[in-house]
Amino acid sequence: MDDSQHSTHRKIARNVSLLSLSVGMTMVIGLALKMLLPRIMGPEKMGIFYFADSFTNAFFAFLPLGFTTYINRTIPSDHNHVRDIFGTIVLVELFMAALIGVIMFVSLILFKRTAGWETWGTVMIMGIYAATFHFQRNILHKIFMSVDKVRLVSVINVVVKIVLVGGCLVAFKFHPTILMVAVMHAISEIFGLAYMMYQSRRHQFFGAGPSMDRLKVLLKVSLPFYMAGVLTTFFTETDTNMLSFMSSDIEVGYFGSANKLIGVFLLLIPILQSSFTPALSQALHEGQGNFEKLYKQLMNVLLVCSLPLSVVLVLFGDYIARILYGDGFQSSYKILCFLTPVLTMMYINTFTGACLYLSSPGGQISRIFIIGLAINVALDYVAIPFGLKFGPGGAGLAVSFCTFICEVYTFLAMVRIFPNRVLDLKLLKNILVILAPCWLGMLFYDPMVALNLWQRLAIAALAPFYALLTRLVTIAEIRAFVRFLRSTLTS
């Protein structure tokens, strides 16, 4: 390994360490909210909240205008460029937020005319939350991480979570309603936004004012990726929204609870994506095949990391869900198991998509997600009524199959347009190695949940031997990683 590669790997390791610590702390802090909220509100109220969250996210996915791709492509190699574009981005984002808010309100009138005032109020307040969330995560955080301010982003993530959980605990004490939970979500993100904007001024990001010429340059690079980014969010939120329109708040509550727990197990995605993207961007600029080499190395790391997450979710998902949500959400336990294969595919697709954003035209990616979205809606339209025949949680089980099919399609379509051939027999074999335990858990779900905790722990202990036996990871790779980790820590 040459000095350039070693420096890149050390930078990635440092960023992963900082962001992992941040995510770990926010998870621990957020556990109180995840445990109390469903127990206090119940499946029906949680269904309203999950709908509001998904509905507003689908609209404010339009907010970033694809600027994230421009930031990831240009800022890591030229930190001073932030001062040229920051003022223009902020002004355009403010205008877009107001426009999207109006369109969302009109759409709510059209699609949820008969909804109660609690649903309306929760949706509009969660709209404020979604706007500030998307602006921070897709613009401000990306800029700060691109200029090597990962520690700052990590700290503010923890502080925002503390504000959210603390505010919700106060609300539970004095006025426990879904509406107040939405208010606390909005307040926590507004606090984070205010601090990040203060730091932006402190770092003199407002070097140049808004400029139409700069906006044209930004849009020229970003717009081809705009629809791809929007459709990614639509793709994620389609199932919850379709369930809301075609079933009941309780069914949304069951599926949403399982889906949110899957989201917790996706904790490595923001860590790895934020840590990998600057290094991948620099490798792409350097040329000489560095981008392809780094992609293959990181994909292997990603696959190895996803195995223990899948095993834990399959074997202990019902235990975790029962601790977090209580027995009132029992119908969501099986949904959680059937969503586990989706977890693996989402890791693979998110990483592959991030690489395509850096190296491929945005129009091709957009077409993939347009077709995927159409497939998802069509499958849900057929599957949800069928699933409802199987009682509580049945619609969520049906939707989980639809989601997996769409994720597989997305992966196959993306590797087809990748600049270089990526899907070889080794990669396909490793993906099947990770999916196999998930499928076994689904096939033998009833006998598996009948096992006691110690029996399940014994099965989980076999995971490292399974990884070695299937050559998902080798002894030589483990030794090389240990040597790299030691050299990184000692330096």
C-alpha cells in the first residue's frame, strides 16, 4: 500500500470513528424516545405520525435541488470554493422551501380532505421539521464534512438529539400528544439549523453574495442528479404512503414501527457514505484507476459489516421490538423479519448509488428510479389488498416483498450503467451469502421465534465461522485489517 492510499484509508478511518461515535451516542439518547413514544401513543396514533413523516419527506426531498452532488464533487478538492457558492445556495433553498410548503398544503387538501385536525397539524409541523432536516443533512452537513469539519457535524448531531428527546420527555409529562411530538421534532432541527448557520458565518462561508451566474453553474452540474435524489426518497417513502391511502392508520403503525427499526439498523449508511464520499471524490479526481480500486475495497467492507446486522435482526428482532414498542405492536415483529433482506440491499444500493452520483450522468440514474418507483407503486397496489386478507400486519408483510423486489431491480440496473464492470461472480456470491440467513429466518420464522434466548445466541455465535467458511472474509484480510488499524491508532 503506497503513502497516498494509506493516507486516504487513515482519513476514512478517522471519519468513520467520529461519525460512529456520534451515531452511537444519538442512538443511546434516542432509545428513551423510541421506547416511550409507541407505548404512550399506540399503533393508531403512531400510524398518523409515520404518515406525516413519510408524506412531508416525500415533498421536501425536492429541496436540495441536487446541490449535494455538486458539493461532493467539487468541495473536497477545493475547500475555498464554498465561499463562492454558499450565499447562492442558501437563498435558493429558502425560496424552494416556501414553494414546496405551499404545494404540500394543497396536496394535503386533495389527498387527505377527510383527515382530522390532529393529522393536519402533525403533517404541517413535520413539514417544518422535514425542510430543516433536508437542508441540514444534504447541504450544510455535506459542506462541513467536505472541508474536514466532521467533528463539528458529529457534535451537533448529538446535541440536536438531546434537544429532541428532552423536549419530548417534557411533552409526555404535561401534554402527551402526537402534535406536541411533531413540535419537538421541528424545534430540535431549528436549533441545529441556527447553530450550523452561525458556524457557517464564523467560517466565513458567506464570502460572496448570491449570483445568477453561479446558480447557472450549480444547476448545470446538479440538475441531472436532482430527480435521482428526489426519486430515491420517493422510493423509500412509497410503501408507508401507499399503506396510508389503501389501508388504515393501525396498519401504517405496524409497518412503520418495523420500518423505523430497520432504519436504526441502517446506522452504518450515513456513517460510511459521509466517510467514504470525500475519499471517493478525491480518488476520482486523481485518476489512475484509484476510484475503481477504492470502490472494490469499500464494497467488501460494506458486505462484511452488513452480515452481523442481518443476523442480529433475524434472530433477535422480535426481542428488540418488544423491548422498544411493547406487546401492542406484536403484529410488526414478523414484518421486521421479512424486511431484513431489504436491509442488505439498501446497504449495497446506497453505496453503489453514491459512487454513480460521482462518476456517471444523472439522467441514467433518474431513469432507474423512475422505473423502480413505478414498479413499487404497481406492486403495492396489488399486494396491499391481498395482504389485508391475512389479518393485522398482513399488508406490511406483502409490502416487504414488494420492497425487496424493487431493491433487487435497482441494484441490477445500477451495476449495468456503472463505468466499469462491477458485478462479478465473487460479488454475487457474497451478496447471496448475506441474504441466505435472512431467507432462512423468513422460511422458518415460527420455529425460530419459539427458540429461547440462549439457543438464538448459540446460532448467532456461528456467524463468524459462516463468514470464514463461505469466504466472505478471509484470515489474510482480517490480519491485514488488524495491521492497518494498529498503524492508524499508533499514528
